[in-house]
Amino acid sequence: MFAGATCNGIRIERSEDLVYFETVHEIVGVCGSSSTETNYSHTDSNPIRNTTSYYRLDAGLQGQFSETRQITYIAYKDEGVTVFPNPCNEHCNIYIDNKSNDVIQCKLINTKGIVVITESMRTNVWMPQTKLLPKGLYFYEITRRNGTKSTGKILIGNT
């Protein structure tokens, strides 16, 4: 808080839909200082996994909230890959633990074993465009530079 700004308690609120917010942390009592800048920080100890959450502050200003911040928390599975949404429609987000931005080969394969999408990338999210693919079960195959592979299933609904 800026010098001179005070409040009576701070609540950190979280929402999945920007409509219904729940309090995830609270600092009770007078906050801030009339003479010096005061910094606060908080880490959500129980974030909602593999989804986007929206956070805001309520500094006791009678219904006036801070700007809402959007945060996506990705919890990788053991093989370092997470898919959401799954089932997916127009596109899937395949999150890959790739901190070093190595070249990764990504494939989407149908149940007949035919590769329907293949791409090389250096990021940590692959967003294959699945909008034009027939509904059904597909398999992804992620091959890292060192040759290790991660595989899994994706259900495409195209609703």
C-alpha cells in the first residue's frame, strides 16, 4: 500500500467464473501506514489445479475491489504433460514441462494410428487446432530432444 493509505482488513478473493468469489486469505486489523509504504504478499496454498482463476483484493473500502488478476495454475502429471480442457472442442491446450525451451516434436494420432497433426515447438504449451477433426479419441505423443516420450489420450467433442 502507498504511504498514507490505510484500511481495516484486507481480503484476497478467488473466482473461477468472475461472478462468485470466495475469500482465500484475510489480514485482519488496520493495514497500511500513514507514513511509509507497506508491502503485502500471499501465495494461495490451495490453488485450483489446471484452470484459470481470478483474484482480487477487498481492502475494506465498502464494495470497491482492486483490479482482478488472472492466474492459470498448471499441475503437470508425472510425465510432465497436462491436457485441459479434456474433452476438448475447437482446440486443446497441452501443457508440457519444458523450462529450457528445447525443441519438442508433438503429434496427434487417431485410433487408426494415422498422424493427423504434427508440429515442432520450443514452448511449454501446444495448442493443436482440433476444430476440423472428427469427434473421437486421439492420442498425443510428445518427444523431447533427449528422445524421451510422453503419451496420453485426448477426447475431441467439437460441440
